[in-house]
Amino acid sequence: MNFADEDLEKLRSRLRYKVRYEVGFYCPDVDDIVQETLTRVLMATREEKIQNPEAVGAFLNGVCRNVISEYRRRNMRDEPMPEVVPEPPGKGIGETDLFDLRQAIAQGLDQLSERDSRVLRAFYLEEKSRGEILKETGLTDENFRVVLCRAKERFRAIYVEQMKHRGPSRHSVL
């Protein structure tokens, strides 16, 4: 299988577009990637390493993807490590706001049914696993998911109603 000069130019222009699409249209190394791809394909053709000569386009595409991957890995390895930017200090909740929040949560849980309150406490406050909660409550996995979802909805409605009566707040649970 031999390539004529005009075939190589057609391949080169198509490869150039593909490479620009993959690495960016303003990448300065597009021609180098295209040249490396064509060199590898021509060497494989000369050494008869292409198993299916009718599918040379697919082979060319695969070689091009490999060259692009190598280019990206090389660039990532050569770049200096990014500067580590410290995380901004967390905005904590003040003691009085935390007390109000805990009180609102406790009141909301008290207004729920025993089962809903127990499931929410175990899952969110005590951070028990699903398996532990299933053993304690005797629920099936499907029932647990339904109970948890509905309990969250009920709690949210109660909590929102409480917050309406308390006035504007700076924090929210849900």
C-alpha cells in the first residue's frame, strides 16, 4: 500500500483539523502531532503491520488518538506543579445560632411520628448504616427508602413552618 503525494496532503489536512479539534485550534504543536501521526502510519504501512489495509482510515484515527494522548501526558508531566492555594477559613455557626438550630431540629423531630423520628435520628444524627437501621426497625430495604424520603419531606415542611414564625434566619438545615 503506497500513498501518493496528493493522498498524503488530503490526509494531512484532515488530520490537522482533527488534531486542532482535539487539542485546541490555537495549539502551537498541531503540525508536530500531525507529522508524528503520519510518520507512524507510513512506517506501519512500510513494515506491513496494518492487519486490514482496507481500514487504513480507522488505523490512522487510532494512531492519531495515541499521539494526542502522548502529547497530553508529556505536557502534564512537564508543567510545573500548580501553587497550592489554602482553603478559606470555614464560616462557622455562632454558639447562639447553633443552639437555635439544635432546638429547631429537636422540635421538628418531636412533631414527627415515632418511626419517622427514629429513622431520621439514626440515619442523619447518629450516622448509623442502613443495615443497622433495618435491624433496629424491622423495615425492608424498599420500605426504608420510602420511609426516609417521606420523613425528610415531613421534617422539611415542619422546619420551614417553624422558620416562618421565627422570622428571618441566617442558616438553613435543608
